[in-house]
Amino acid sequence: MIYLEYIERDRHITVEAFRYMGDQRQSWVDPDSDAMILQLGRTLRFGPMPSYLAFWKIDGLERLDAWEAYFGSPEWHDNARSQAMHRTIHIQRAGLYDELMEGPETGKGVYVVEFFDAGDDVTDADLAEAWAGRAHRHDAGTLNLVLRRVGVWGPDPAHIAVWTFPDYASMEALLRETVVGPGITIATGGIYRQLGEEIL
């Protein structure tokens, strides 16, 4: 399961402070239970707001019980960095997603995040097949994730695909394609860099 944070920067905070404090890999997490997959910032103003996305892999909803227990504990109140982080970054909302496909991790490149909708009759297998076909057609990039929203627990558009490309030129064919298959349509998209590398 993926817990996705939608984050915005308070413009009263310098971008340098935001990037430092927003790097949650340096934060309170339990590395044995929580995996930070990606921290992305919208670049060159392509894409919807909020401008930042943080993807966490969690074992299940029981992790949220553990997180709430931590945030109500003296340990959190004694963690100066965690306190400062929550005063520096504005997590506007969160979403829950099931992973339908997970490709290789990539450390460098330009990320394309597609936000898409699918009809109720579109199965997980249909989505996986459709995105496998897209990955074959657009092999200049790497398909990293295809996520289906859990129920209504996340913003619209409901579902997400994440790609990595070596540069902007190589993503053009993907950007021109908006219809994926029957009942599956790209609603909007964004172009991102890893946190700290984004162009504001």
C-alpha cells in the first residue's frame, strides 16, 4: 500500500529551508516499517498544485495507528527536527493507493506523473495490461509505479502512474497521448524532479 502526501511550501519559508526540512528521509520514520519511495517537486511549473509529492510504502493501515501513537507520544515532542518539519512543510492532504505495478527504481531523470481516471468496470488486470502496453510503446522512459486509489481516499483524478525519462525530449510521445484504453483517460499530469532539484 502507498500513503501519498500532497505537500505545498509556505512562501514565507525560504526554499532552502523547505528542501532541508522537507527531506523526510532524515526524519522520524522507522526504516524497518516505512519506506520512502519518492519525494518529488513540480518543476518548470508543469502540473497541478500542491507542488510536492511524497510516496511512502507501508504494510497496511495498521501503520497509521503506529504513526498516530508516535505523534501523541513524548518521543515526538522531544524530536526537534520532527517538530520543525511539521512547522515548515504544509501537508495539504493524503491519499491511499494500491500498487498495481512497480518497476525499477531510478535515481536520476525527469519524472512524469499521470493522474488518470478509470471506470468502475475497469479491473486491476485491465489497468495493468493497459500500462504494460504503454510501457512497451514508450520505452524511452521507465514506468516506475501504477497506483489505484483505495475507494475515495485521495483526491481526484483518482489514480496515478509515475514514469522516469532521461530528458524532456524523450517524453514527447507520452505527453501527446491522453487516451490509454477503454474507460481509462489521463485527466492531468505533472513533470517533477527529485526534491531539491526542482526548478521553481
